[in-house]
Amino acid sequence: MEHSKKLSEPVAVLDLGSSAIRFLIGQQTEQGDWRILDKGENSLSLGKDVFGSGYISSATARKAIDILRGFKEVMAGYGIKRYLVVGTSALREARNRDGFIDRILINTGIEVQVLSGVEANQMTYLAVESSLSPVLPALKRNNVLILEVGGGSTEVMLLKKGRLVASEVLNIGSVRYLERITEEAGMSQWAGTNYISLQTHRLLEGLARKVGLKKISCLVALGTEVRLALEFLEADREENYQIIRRERFHSLIEEFRLLTVDEVALRLNVPYGDAELFLPGLIIYDTFFEFIKVDQIIVPDISIREGLLQGVVMAPEEIRELFREQILASCRGVAQRYAAGEDHYEYVRDASLLIYDVLWNELGLEKRHRLLLEAAAILHDIGSYISGRGHHKHGAYLVNNAEIFGLNNKDKKILAQMVRYHRKSKPQQNHEGFGSLDRVSRLTVQKLSAILRIADALDRSHTQRINIRKIYFEGRNMVFLTDFTGDLTLERFSLQEKADLLEEVFGFQISLRSQGIPI
Amino acid sequence: MSQKNIPYINFELSWLQFNSRVLDEGCRKSLPLLERLRFLSIAGTNLDEFMVIRVARLIRWDRENRDVLGPSGKMSSQVLAELMPRLRSQVERLYGTLETEVLPALNQAGLKLKRGEALKEDEVEYIRRYFRENLFSVLTPRFIGPGDLSLRETLTSGAVYVIFSFSEEELGLVKIPENLDRFVTLPGKKKVTLLPLEEVILRFGPLLWPSRQVRGAAVLRLSRDANLSVEEEKDEDFLSAMEDVLDDRVKGRPVRLEMVLNDSSEEGQRLRKLLPAWVDVDPQGVFELPRLPRLSCLMDMAQLGGFQGLQYPSWEPVPPAKYSSETDIWQFLKEQDLLIHHPYESFEPVVHFLEQAAEDPEVLAIKMTLYRTSGDSPLMRALETAARRGKQVTILVELKARFDEGRNIGWAKRLERAGAIVIHGMRNLKVHAKAAMVVRREQQGIRQYVHLGTGNYNDSTARKYTDLGLLSSRPELTLDTALFFNAITGHSTTLGLVKLVMAPLSLRGRFIQLIHREMDGARQGKPAWIRAKMNALNDPEIIRLLYQASEAGVSIDLNVRGACSLLPGLKGISSRIRVISIIDRYLEHSRLYSFCNGGKPEIYISSADWRTRNLDQRIELLVPLEGQECKARGLEILDNIFWDNMQSQELTSTGEWIPRWENREEPPFRAQEFFHKAAVRRHREREERNRRELQVRRKPPGT
């Protein structure tokens, strides 16, 4: 029998969350969707440890090892060779996370990767997209908010007419709050729930100011607590999701407020540890629901792990490609937020791509660089929001700290340096940000900034008057042919100034010619 | 209606009624003689178990001065007081029927069970030789001297002894070897004549103490409290903890003494008086029998060859329709589910399922629960083979399966040695669910196959118990089964089952919800009914709800083989509830639950009864039959079971059971016979079809 076909191989994902370790074993069908073969979860108080003391305790680490060994046993029963083990917010914040990860590796042979908030968002988005595919076209006509409340963080993604305009990871979560409430000795359950609701509201107001939460017509909610609550909500079942009503959800909270944790555990049929998180979790959801005021909420049958399955079978670059549209949309969302001139950055993007397309082979560039180039083109001027002076530096800072869907920290660091060097000084080893990059990344920054600088120079006037007809080579001379017949002095001057990097690093000369008229 | 005052029949008293129904079968003149004997044997064996578990507990409470209020509103002392006289009269009816009806009639028919004193001279010679040659070397005589109070400690629970008294304080004790046949066949041509071993020992046992003068003798049997208390906290080495308590069972507190004392001498009177005191059994626990303590021995007699006329005709299990031993089970299950009705349909496919899994190089893993199995189980051997071949074999062996603990410990050790992952049950819960899963690597990827059933993985009882088993590869069932195994093997604490329902987590809730749905339906004027079959019914919450449903307009048919605490037919309480019970040649063991659902019936099979212990203290599964064919078949089976009027009795509103074969208006219908004939007919039709279609066995041309 042949097993070499990629389709037929089961893969697994394990996720070290704030309150539990969960696993999922799936297999891709010929149609490309995932069939889930097995799954499970075991409580682990990572979040309690980390959000309380900042450290993962030794006992928790031991328990994690036991659980992971058990999961390995389950995986062995399916002959699993490829799997992905990730940690989310709790692990991300643990001060002893490297030691913890090493300990797990030594004891179980399992290598845990820490997933950034943005990567987590990406996986969640993948999962939601596949689960809601039948209704996706309809959803894409509206403004949709995707919300996943976790133990340590809450992921929010905003889609406007199918375009992802914001992707945020907020530091609110059921375990995190439970920890804080427990810390405040004597805080009654009532006071505790009010505290959660106030905190969430405060963050939501901030988010609303940042990305605008008006005119949202559809809410998609994921996460353990909302799924547990379904049973009590008389939800309408569709094939891959259920629909709940906001009012009913709200009144459910009033019911559960009156119960002790033991009673909650009994009603939900879950361990005490999960029951404890139920009400805090529900309140975070409820605060969102009430803030956004959508009457019906979609609860898909999936979690981030379904998205992660995709992550096992695809290389990171492939996944990034899959998200090209979403990543660019997210960049445009950031650019708009900082009032960057759309016509200009779109021009720069187009021009960058033209240059990329003639140079990629020469410069040894790959597809993923193309995407980074596009992203940098869109974002290159956002620093002007703060000040035109030194806007490349402000821009670098903003990119580094912006939530850009689909890009991890490393991507963002490269992107920030590209923005940093789109004008003025060339990359230098003794520049702090550039110097801290690894060699390959530094090279990437140099190559891509070189392109970006030229593309930006071509629209020095910010009027998009230079329409490039063609780019061709005369020996080492790279010629831009435009049908613009007016005065090219400004652009030529600018090019001269900004082609330095390309010339210096790659030995190309740049010429700008009007059609038929030699310089 | 509050929970406290619902009409509720005490469980022990109802159980006694069940055994009385078994006994009724032994009394029915219309049954073949050896089948009657078999029922008497079963009734006796049932009583043995009842005594050491249920009665022993009541007696223990009584001794500890604990008076426990039960759901029937009766205190445990009151139950014990009501129970013991009934139990005694049942024993009397049992032995009375045996002595005055069945044994004499068998004698007439050529099968004689002889008494020692009636032996002819040549027979005496024969057993003298038998004693010397076959018995003498295997007997272990024990002398109990003056001041030695060890008789109570010496007697093993349930074993039969012959005791001789030498002087006032000297006794000789011989245990009847359990590995020998209980009966010696005496020479003779016309008849088969059997003599129980105790009669041989009574006669020649004194030879074991040549220097002592025997003054009197008795046959006796002591039964001890068999309720075990194992330290549930000992997770790491639960296996050895269980071994410890099993040793204790042999030494549990005595609760019953059975004596045969055909001796009116002074010494006989003395023994009659002293024996109970020596073994410390209260007068209520002392039973003087005419002969033959431990009636399980009658089973051997009932199965004797050469008496076909006195036995039921043989009903050989047939392969399920569409299935044969040549079927490629994986291919078959890819195309359809297979619902098997045991024992009408054979257990072979289940054995094949595991044997093929063990042999198949593409099978990666096998998981299974084990509650009760046979001594030399082909299923266990298959698992052993699979483990040795490097497959991942995970088996949950329930070490707490009552009376099978020893055997299960044996299998647990054997499988562990073969390399299987053996889980020794769960703390405070017995794993009673019957589930198996095979993970197989195929061209399209991994595929899982499951077996979910109502009966144990026991090839031997699968020939005697009615059960249902479902083999399937439906993803929705296989995923749930995988989740179930994760839960019971400690890999997962949260389940998220979609199709299956598991006790103790959500089974009770689901049943309550299903009953409520019928009530709501009835109130809205929709058709509403519940039809269920189980081994016993005693959960107060379910019973109360059934009463409410009945009065809400839901018609409820219950088929409860054993004890039933619900009282049907009471005006204003249970007027729409009917309870019947079937006792026939096969032990009714399948559990089926069906709900009208507003005209779109749903049917489930389960390992659980509507008993509190099943719903709250055990791991059980409820499995929906959803494939069109399986569902229709399940509904049909459940429907037919209620038509039985030859082997069933009905519970009246006064708590009595009335045979349905008396005053019958409808034509006679025997459910078990119907199922047997239907299975045979389906099998024959298939054979017939196969004969007509010439099937050539060869590789496709050109390969």
C-alpha cells in the first residue's frame, strides 16, 4: 500500500493554553478539508502560574510533561510523524519559558514553539474561514468581528467587506482575570465579575477608538466558555456552527452568577478548574456582545487548533501566501489609521512590484519577499502621522508595535527596517535595529529597501504622474521608461539620491527616460 | 409528587420476585425436563450471589445497628425482616420442586440422581473403588481438635464440605474438590444414574481417619459477605490492592449456612444445634436442605448428552445476514454498519474484527474495554497477538467486575507482559461500557472502526445472553469513541461527545431530557411514547419522571428482565405504564431505549440499565442507531420483544407478576424463538442467493 501521498497522512497539533493542554489529530480529505480523528484536553494551570507569579511552577511543568507523554501515546496510535506543538499567551509571558520549553524537550522529545498573538490570530482565521465557508460569501458583504476569548488573551479580528482591517490581541482572558480577582483578597464574586466587565469595557473603548467598531453586523465568537454555554442557549444548529441570541446569552449570565463554582461544575459536567473560568469567560464575551450590539452571534464548531493543522502541513511561507490578501488588507488598515496617502502608497506598491519582477532573479529574492515588499510599500510613510521630520524612524517604531495580521515578530522587524531605510541613511551595521537582525534578514532589508527607495523616488511629487511603461537593462544600467512627457527633474534628482543603495550594493545604475527621448 | 413518596418497590424484594419468575420456569410442566432443571440451577445460583451481596449488606447493617432508609420508604431492617421469610420459602419451593417434581420425572425418563443410602451392593463396590482410586489422593482432610475454634475461619465461601464428628469437640472436615465433576456416574445399562460426590465421601470419608469413631456427619456450605472494600486511593498499584481484597473475600463475614443433615440421631440433633454457632451464622441465615447444596452443579446435569428429548432443540447462532467468515471486515464496514443480535446471530464477527485487526499489518492500534470475559478468550488472545506484533494495544481492564476480578487480574498481567498498555479501571467508577476501536492505515488515510455493544466481550456468554452490538466506521461514531477512550485512559478530561452519551457525566441528563421531550410532545397533542428494555430498573429520579410522563399522556412500555422498582398501572400515577419481563432460554441482557420524538422515533442501545449505579457510579455508553437499516432493525427488535406472551410475565399495579401465557387472548408468540427463526431465515436466504450466484475465486484477469 502506498502511503507517500501527502493527503493520507494524519497530523497532530498540541496547544499549551492558559488553562489546559489540548490536542487535535486530523487528516486532510481529498477535497482539502480536515477530518478530525481524535482530540482531547487535560487541565494545566499554566495561566494561573504565569498571570499570578510570572513563572511556571515546577509542579505545573511536571504535569505538563505527564500530559504530553500521554498525548504522545495517543499520537503513536495513529502513527503520527508530523505534529506541531505551540504555546499561547501564558507561555509567551512566562519568565522562565525557555527553561520550561527545554525541560519539555528533554523529557518528552517534544519541541514547543511559542506562538505570537498575531500568529494565533492567523490560525484562528484559517479555522474560521474553513468552518464558515458556506456562509463566507454572505459574511464578506458585511462587517464581521471575530472574537476568541482565551485564558490569557482575547483575539479580535475585524473584517470590513471581506477585508481584514484590524487584528488585535488584547490582554484580557478568563484565567488572567480569575488570577487577579483571587489576588484581591476579599473581592466578592459580584465585585469580581464587575471588575472583569469594567476592564473589558475599558479595553473595548480603546479598541473602538483605534479601529472603529461601528456598523458591525455579524459577530463570530470562539472559545471554550461560549462553546460550553451553547447547551443552555437554545442555539440554532447549522452544519458547522450554531447561532445564539445576545439577550439569551445575557440572561444566562444572570443565572450563573448565582451559582457556586461547584454547582457550575455540576451543571456543565466539567472539572472544577474549567468551571471556575466559566463565568469570567462569559462576562468577557457578554461585554463584547453588549458593546457591539449584534443580536445574533455565530459560534463555529472549531478552535485555533483546526487552523494549526493547516500549519503542520504547510510551510510558513505557504501559509503567508495564503494570507496575502489579508496581510495586505491589515497593512492598509494600519496605513489608514495613520493617515498615509493611499494614492501614493499604492503607487509605490505597484512600482515596487514592477522592479521586483525584473530584479528578483538577479537579487535572489523569493515570493515571500514580494509580500514583504508590498507590505513595506503600504506602510512606508505612516511615520508622517507623528511628524514629517524623521518619519522613517517614527514609521519603523509604529510598524514594530502594530498588530499586523499574518506577520510574526521577525517579519515585522524586517518590515520596520525597510520602512526605516526607505529614505535618508542607508542600512548600517551600527544602527541599533538593523544591527540586531540576523545576517539573512539584514540582506533581505538591504535588497528590499533598495527597491522601495527607488519606487518611492519615482513618486517624489506624490502625484503619481510618472507612469512606468517598461523597465529594461542596458548592461548594468536599469532603465525606467515612462510616457510622462513633462519635466522629470524632480524624479531624476530624487532617484539619484535614492538609487545609492541599489548602486552600492548591487552595482546597478538607474536611468529614467521619457518614451523616445534620451536623457 | 415529591421524590420521597413515589410508589416504589424495594429493590431486594423485587429481585426476589425476579428469581421467583426464574423458578416459575423450573416449575412449568410444559418445558422440557432438563430445561426445568436448568432454571432451578439458575435460580439457586442467583440466590447464592444475592445472598453474598445484597442480603449480606443488609445483614451487615443490621449487625452494625445501622438502619438505612431506602427509596421505597422502608428501613433496611424492615426490608431484611420481610425478605428473609420470603427467601426461605423460595428456597423451599426450589428444593421442593426439585425433589417432588423434576428429579422424580427425570428418574422416569431414565436419568436418576441417587441418594447414598439407596445404593445397591454392586454400586457400593463401584464407589468404594472410585473413592480409593480417584478421590483418596485428591482429598485434603482436616482435623479440628478440642479448643480449636477454626471451623469458621477454615471454610471457604461457597465451597461444599463434608463434616464428620468424632467426639464432642473433635471434627473431621473434607472439602469437595471443585475441579472434579460433582457427580459420579454409576455403572448401569438401562439408566444413567448419578451420585453426588458428597454421598461418596459421606460413605467412605471415615477411612481418612482410621483411628476415629464417627458419631455423625453432615454436608455443609458457608457463604460469606462478598462486598469488597478496596482502597480506591491506591492508584499506582491498584492491581495488588485488588489482589489483597480478593483474598479477603474468602474470609468475609459468614452470612449463610446451608446444611444437609439426614440424621435424626442424637448426634444429628447436636450438630444441627452447634454448627450454626460454630460458624457464627444467625438462625435466619441457616438453611437446612434435603440435599445438594450449591445448585450450580445441576447445570452439568442439564447439559448431559443423550437426553435431547428432555432439552430444547439446539439453536445454533448463524452469521449475521450479509456477513460471512470470508468477508473483508474493513471493506464491509466502509460500506455499511453491522448490527448484530446475539446469540441468534453469532459472535464470530466480533472475534473476527479483533483477530483480523491483530493480524493486519495496516492496523496501528486497538483499544478496548474489558468487563467480563471468558477464561480462554479468543478476543484476549487476539489482543495479546496484536501487542506482540508491535501494535499499540490499549485495554481498560475493570478489576472491580464482581466475581470476575481474579480472572481480569490474570488477563491484565498477561496483556501487560505482551506489551499492551493496560489501564486498571478508574477510581471510584466501574467501567461497564463495552467499546472497542481499531485504527487502520488505508490508502485514503487513517480510518477508525468501532464496536459498541450492550454485552460483554465474552464469547462464552455471547452464546447465552441476548445482546446487541454495532460495528461501524461512521466518522461521527468513531471520533466519539476515540474521545471516550481518551477520557477513560486519562488522556483527556473533557469529552465533547456529539453522538455518544456517557455516564456518569451526561447519561442521566440525556435520559431526563429525552423523557421530558416526550412529555412536551404529549402535551402538544403529538404522538408520544417510550419503549425501553433493560435488565433492572430502580433509579428513583427516572421512575418519578416516568410517572410524570405517564400522566402527561406518554405511553410507556418497559421490558425489565430483573428487579423493577416501578409500579405500573396505578391510576393517576402510572396509568400508561406497562412492565413485562421475559425469562426464556437465553438470558435477556440487551438494553434498548426508544423514544417517539413526535413521530420520528429514535433508538439507542446501551450498556446501562436505568439503575442508579449505572447512571451515577459507572462508565456507561448510550449509542444511537442512526443508519436507516440498523435503526429500523433496532425498532423492530424492541417492538417484537413486547409481543411475547409465552415466556413473559406482567407486573400488576399491586406489585405482583402475572404470567402472560395464562389467559392469553392473542395467538402464542415467543420472542426468542421468533428472533432465532428470523436470523436463520435471513441466513438461509443469503446462502440460497449465494448458491445461485456463481462466485469465482481468482485474481482479476491480467493482475
